[in-house]
Amino acid sequence: MLRVGYPAVLPIELFKDYPEGIELIPIAETLDHDVAIDVWIPDPYSNKAIQARPRLHGMKLVLSLMAGTEWIPAAVGPHVTISNASGAHNIATAEWTIGAILAMLNYFPQYLEIQRAGEWKQRFRMSAHYTAVTGDKRPLYPPVMREELTGKTVLLVGYGSIGKEIERMLSPFNVELIRVARSARTEPTVHEVSELDALLLKAQVVILILPSTAESRHLIGARQMELMQQGTLLVNAARGPIVDTDALVAALIAGRIRAAVDVTDPEPLPDGHPLWSCPNLLITPHVGGSSPMFAVRAVKVAEGELRRYMAGEPMRNVVQAGV
């Protein structure tokens, strides 16, 4: 019998379709006794999982419910196989990305301020806002009070499963899409990350949806923000350390770019941090994957990996092969 530890906070009904031959063991973050398990499905909140980890023994496989597994190797060691939940967050994260882009291009944060002020005529200040953000000083009529996504050039940095879902959701807007990944590909055309600086010159929207690694740390720094067009919208749906926070603060305060971020560095973002008060910025507190379907999809992905493991078949989402 394979002993599978799962977060006690999850309803057991989510595991009703799991294969026979396993024993499901609920793991609470306040675990006060040792538990032997073969497979661990950690709590999605890493701090809760780490709190329970010292009480868990014998594990050979970790099935993460998250796409990111940065904390897990150090917690379990190199002998344990780790599989992530690639694919479980595609829809939710892609929808957040599209929503954040549309919110910023429609100036929803600024219009919320006008709503709270209760002054209809303040809407005309959006024309000045548009000019200041984009540098577009043409005498346009009627006064510009929002922008269109349709027809813009979008640079998609990261072309895994979430990146592909973002591309699918962008298709109705007829954007010119430029794809970037670690290595170049064809059909469709994907540029190598070494070309990033040159490609930044072409985009009005830059989307980050790539893993956090030593190579991707501060991939977007002061130089890259300087290369961006005036008013470029930077969207970070990936991990905070991919962007140099100090450089982002400086670029926002200088009015060079605008941004929408679901992740920050540091995270959680401390009270009083300069990023909170930056202009032309939308911050959400790492909620991109937090839809009602999160647990359903993530548990299902873990189920598929568990079935392949039990059948001796190659798993699809291995990020660390145990030694």
C-alpha cells in the first residue's frame, strides 16, 4: 500500500478518483508526531508545508500542486523525485494576465480613483495621462481616455504551457506576438533569450511568464527598462526576482514605463515598500492562480503523475529526478 500524504485543508472528495492501492494520509501544518509516507503532496503555501516537513519520513516522491518548486529541493534533498503541477495554472494565470493588460490599457486604476472622488469631469484628465505615459503628443480628437490592445506588439517572454495559453487568449486581439524562450524554435517562431534586448525595442507590452532560475534573476533590469519604448506595459505573472525591483521603482517614478505585477521581490511586499506608492502600477498579491478551480486542476495533475509513477511509466512534470 502506497502511503500518500496530502494537505489536510483539502477536502477528501478531491481525491475520490485516485487509484486503488494507496492510503491517503492527511498532513496538517501543526503536525505534532512523525508520519511515514511514500508520496508527499505538499500544501500549496510553502511556509505551511515547510512547517510540517520535519515530521515526514520515508518519502520518495513529491507531487507539487504548484508550477514553481523553488523551495522543495532544499526541503527534501536530492534523493527525492519532484514533479510539479505544470498545466494546472494555465487558465487562471493567463486570464489574470489578459485582465491586467486590459485594466492598465483602459486606465481602470485611475478611473477607480475618479469614482471614489465622485467627480465625473475628472475623466478628461485621462487625455493628459495618456500623453504623459506614452509620449504621444499628437492633437487627437476626441481626447484619448483609454487605449486599445488590438494591434499592439506583445513580447511574450516564456513559452511553456502558460505562455501558450496566454497566446491563445490574446488571439482575438490581433496583436503582433513575439515569442522568447531559453532556446530558439520554429513553427511557431520562438526567439532565444539572448535576443531579448533587441526585441524589447519593438514591443508595447512585455509579458513575463518564465521560471525563476539563476539565469533568469534580474533578466529585466535597468538596461532592459531603458530599452523599452516610452510607456511600455511590463506584466510580471512569473516570479518577482526576474525583475530588478530597484530598477522597476526608478523606471516607474521616472515615468518611463508602466507595470502590472502579481509577484514581487521581496515577497510578501513589506508595508511601506516604495513599490506600493509607485505611479502607473497595478499590484495584486500573488493571486494569479487563485481561482475556485485551482485545487481541482492541481489535484488532477498530481493524480495523473501518481498513476504514471505507480505503473512505472515516465512522469510528465519531473523537475528533479531522485538519485
